[in-house]
Amino acid sequence: MEASSPCPRRSATASQVPSLPKHTDISKDQLSFLNQQFRTQEDVLNKAPHLLTALHSHCSDLTSHLLDFQTTLNRRTVSWICRSFSAKTALHNLNLSLQNLSLLTSQRGSGSKKLQRVLGTELPGLSKEVLRIETIRSYLETTLQLEALVGDLEDAVLCFVNSHSGKMFSANPSDSGTKQEKFLQAIKALNDLEVLIDLLKLRPQWHHLLKSVDTRVDKSLVILRRQVFADHRALLASLGWPPKLSASQIEREKFSGLPNPLVLIQGDERKSYSNSFLALCAVQHLQTRREKRQLNLLGQNVCKEQLWAIDELVSPIASRLEYHFSKWVDQPELIFALAYKTTRDFIVGVDDVLQPLIDRARLGSYSAKEAWVYAMVQLLSEFLEKRIFSALAERYKEKEIKSEVIESWLHLIDLIVVFDKQLQSLGSSEISLFLGESERVGSPSGSISVLMLFCKRPDWLKIWAKIELENGCKKLKTDLKHERAWLVDDKYKDELHFDTKSEHFLLLTRIDYRAPLIAESALGITWEMVERCQTMPATSARIQFVRSSAVRFLWYFFKELLLRCKRTEILPDNSDDDALVRVSGSINAAKYVESKLRQWSDDVNFLEMKVAENDTSGLGKDESTDSSFFGEEIKILAELATNWLMEIISVLLRQFETLSRAFVQKLKHDEQQLEGSTHVEVSAAMDLSISVEFIEPLDVLRSHLVLLRMSLNPKDFLDLWRCVAEGLDHFISCSGIESLDNVSSQFETDMQALFSVFQPFCVRPDAFFPCTREIIKQLKMNMGRR
């Protein structure tokens, strides 16, 4: 610092009376020196004045030598810079001369050997030497600039601390002006240093210089930050912060609001608080900038920090809140009520008072309201982690009280979910600004939650998922025992005739799918598990929870569906209508759950979780076998529905084949009797009716199709009757009827009756029997030839 500075650099003020240091603060060399000088008490009285004079003289000599050294260093540096300028000028002139010489030699032929030696050997060496001198000059200039800036910073910080008396930002203009001026000088020096240090990143070989500068700056910044924090806390205390909390009124729920001292301050007090707030923001901005630069050099990411000024408001409140929280460990609803009331009552004042100050500090990425909410949520989360969930996690291992722990755990989760919803109504900006990068990516709602405590404790997350799974399975078992569990609310059950034109295949609701009530219950339990973790900030934690609870519960429900189908026997020789209805209900349930899972998978939250899951497992977008979060579950449901639908089709076809055996034999027997008869044309002209042997298989097939039409969902029934028609067509074509020319008319009549069975489901059922129509056509042609 220059001589005109009000405070000397690195020297104590003479007006201050030094105090004796502690014995532990004195080094061994100092103790040895004092023991040699003062052996007795008389030596202290006699030698002390002379020793003090000698030490002052020695210090003056050292100071004089240091000033001489600095003067000599500056003079020699200037001399060296002048020489480098001269060398640079000479080199420039030499370069021009060589260019001129090159032109002359190019005109008169090749140069002499001496010129070649200068150009090939001496000139590159001279260029390297000049470059080295230029590097040294630049290093010395940078060092001097850094030394000057660091010195200014140390002087400003020292004067700022020494000028401190009482409040940092006093209402007295004389005191406030001096301290504010010194603080601004320190901030300006820090900014100038960061600008110059940013340039040093282009010179990685100067990392030792950068390290030494950072060490000195960090020491000054620690002193400055400590003093600013101390003054800010003293100012808050003088303003009446934190306010008093009335626990008795909270318990009676008659307390309308808490007084906010920030709103009540006016005039000089508001100005003092504004200056103190801006000072904290300035110091935080500089430290964050330095940390970001240092971490970037190490290849690490920087997490966004909470506002220090908000933390200073929450910190004194935290001690008072935790006092009340500790009394309500067995009544967590009171804990959440007090936390919400405190957050709500101060949020308006915090936003009105602090947001303009944040805007003045140009912290565009921060919101006072959301910073306050985040700090309060973090406070509550830390208390629950230390005092409640840690105890519950330990007690969960004890089988005797496990049910009690599960009930308390679920009750806490219910309170957290309600509390998070209440906080979402308080905030309007993006709270994710205060989350780290790993937590912010993939966050479904961009909000924070008390559930953040599970992000840090995966063992507790595992316990929670297990509890939710056990609770969900318990609920499902209770619902399965209900008599209406497999009941289907079918809006078509009273219809006796089916209009194919009005049939719709856009299935949306459970009634459209004709799924039983238990399917809706299972989906409701699953979605409840998913919703309870939606506000969890970390995507990886949400994935782990959903996979361990909701997805495993779905597999439990799939097992129940499969067991219900396996317990139902549907046999070709004795097909029970109730058995077909039960299997149809399971198929409908599987199809309805599959459609809902596909719908959920298209939601942005599940899409983000699937992308994050693929990134974690190392699978890219092209390598992933399924882009759906519930891809495996959808596949299993589709296979279950398809397999049991084919089982029903197989039973219907085998039953028809069994019942139609007598009909086929009757046709063959009639063919043998009519061979060689001369009255075939009379038989052809007769008014034929359906064969008696064919009535039973047609009636059984019709009744089963009508029953399945009432039981199955429209899409699966469409596939079923088409497959049945295709199977019957194949059976008829392979039964050997195509050679029975004498019974062609009877066969055609019987087949028209078969077509009429499918008439309610389509306009031209014969189009699904191509082989049968071909046989009828061939038999008619044979009859025509005869």
C-alpha cells in the first residue's frame, strides 16, 4: 500500500496496548530466548527496557533493509524491462535487415555460407533466448501485480477488522462510512485478483505462483468472512431475531401468526440490514467464484449453495424449533404443524424484504421465497433423520415391535406427503435451483421434499420400500377376500342383441375392458406407492423405490391372476360356463392393467426415470430393448392374456370337433347309401333342414360365443371368434367331406347354419370360411356334371 494509506501494511497500531500471549501460543525458540535473557526477577526489571530498545532498533533495521530490497528489486526490474525492450527493438531491426538481405540474395543468387550459418543456427538460438527473456519479464510483471493486489487486499482486510467497533453497519454515518469503505476496498481487490488469476489459467507452468497467491488470498478471505458473519449475527440479534415461538398456542392451534421482525424494521435499521445482507452476498459470490475456478481445474462439478443470508435467518430459529420438536417425538403431527406454520408466517416478509436485496446483488438465479422454503425443509429433514427415522430403523429389526414400527413409519410418510403438498402451494419459482446437479436431473416436479433424507440413506429407502410392499400386499389380500373383488360392471349385460355397427374398440376405462374391481384396486395401490415418492429429488432414489415397491407389488398381483386361471379347469368334454367367465375376467384384468401401464410409461416422469436407468446401466437409446419403464411387466401381461385366450379357443375347437364327429360320420354314411341311386335329383330338390347331429355342436358353440361376448372385452373377443372361425374352417377342410358329392345340398345347408352362428359378430361371416366355401363350390360343380 502507498504511504498515504491510513493504515500501515503488516504492522500493529501503536495506540493499541498489547496483551500477554498465552503460554501455549509461545514457540520453543521464543521460550528459549526469554529464558536466556531473564533468568531471575531482577533481570526482568533491569534488562527489559534495554532489551526492548534493542529489539525496536533491530526491527527498524530489518524494515529499512526490506525497503531497500524492494527499491532495489523495482529498480532492477525496470532495468531488465528496459533491456528487454532494447533487445526486442534490435531483434525487430535485425528482422528487417534480414528481409532486405533476403531480397538482395534472391536477386544475386544464393547467400554466403556465413549468412546460412546465421539463419540456420544463430538466429533460432537468439529467438529462443529472446522468448525466454520475454517470459521472464511477463512473469515478473504478473508477480508484481499480484503482490500489489494481495497487499492491497491484506491491508484493506486488516483495516476493516481493526476499525470494527460494535456493529458492523452502524447507524452512525462516520463509523459506517469508514467500515463500508474498507469493505468495498477488500471486495474490489478480490475482484481484481480473480480477473488476473483467470489469465493465469493460460499459463499452466505458473501453477506454483497461482497456488501461493490462492493461499494468501484464502487466509484474508477467511478473516473477512468471519468478521462479516459476526457483524451480521450481531445486527440480527439487535433487531430481535429470532422471534419467539409460543409452543402452548401452537398445541391449541389458536395461534394465527408469528411476528416477523424483518417487516417491522424501518429507517436506519432497514438500511443497516440491507448493507449487511449485500455484504454477505458479495462475500459469498466471490468465494463461490473462487471455488468454481479451483474445482474446474480439478475436473469437478460445483453444487449450488444455499444463500448465506437465509441460513443466518434459519440457524437461530433452528435451535428454538428443535427444542419443541424434541418434546413432540411421539406426536409428529405437531412437528409438521409447527414447521409449516413457521415457514408460512415468515415467507411473505422474507420475500418482500429480501427479494429486492437479492435483485440488487444481481443474484438472478436465487429466489428469497424458495431459499427460505428450502432451508426450512432441510431443517425438518435433518431433525427427522437424527431423532426419529434413525430410531425407527433400529427398532424395525426387532420382530416383537415390527408392526408398531411399520405403523409409525407409514404415518410419518403420510405427514411428509401432506407437508410437501402444502409447501408446493407456498412456492412459485423453481426450487430445483438449490439442488445439486445429481439431484436436480430427472426431478419430476422440480421441487424439494423432506424425502431428501432417503436420498442420503439408501438403507432406509430399502426399509421404506419393503414396508410399502408389505402394506400393499396386505391391502390386496383384504380386497381379494371381498365378495365383489372379481365383479364386473358390464354396461352391455342387459343387451340381448348386439349391433356390430355400434361396437367400439376404443377401450379407456375399466368398464370398457370389463375388468373386475380387483384390477382397479391393484392399480390404485400401485399408483399410491408411486405418488408417495414423486417429490423425492434424486431420480436414482425414486427409481430404486418404485422398482422395490410398486413394481414388485405388480408382480405379486400378476401371480394372483395366474393362480386364479390355473385353479379354473376348462375341459372340452365338460366346459363350465363359470370357468369361462372366471378366465375371461382374468384376461380382462390383465389387458386393463397392461393398458394403464402403457399409459403411465408415456408420462414424462417415467420417461425420465427410464432414461436415467439406461444411463446408469450403460445402455444407450439404441441398445435398450424397451423404452418403456414397465416394459417387462407389459410383456408378461400380454403373454398371460394371449396364452389363456388361446386356451379358450383350443377348448372351443376341441369341443366342436368332439360333438361334430357323429355329424361327419352321418354324412359319409348317407353318401354310401346314395351311391348309384337314380333319384339324386329329387334329393337335391328337396327342402332340406339342418342335420340333427349338427344341431348340438352348433348350439353349444353359439351359447359359448354369446357367453364370451358378454364376458370378454371387445378386442379380445374379436380375436377369439375370428380364430375360432379359422380353426373351424381348417377342421371342415380336413374332415374328408369334399368327396361326398351326393350330400352336397345337405352339407351346404348345414354350413349356412354354421355361418349364421357368427352372423351377430360380422356382416359376412362366410368370408372367414374360405376353405369351406371352396368345398361347397366344388361339390356343386360335381353335381352339375352328373
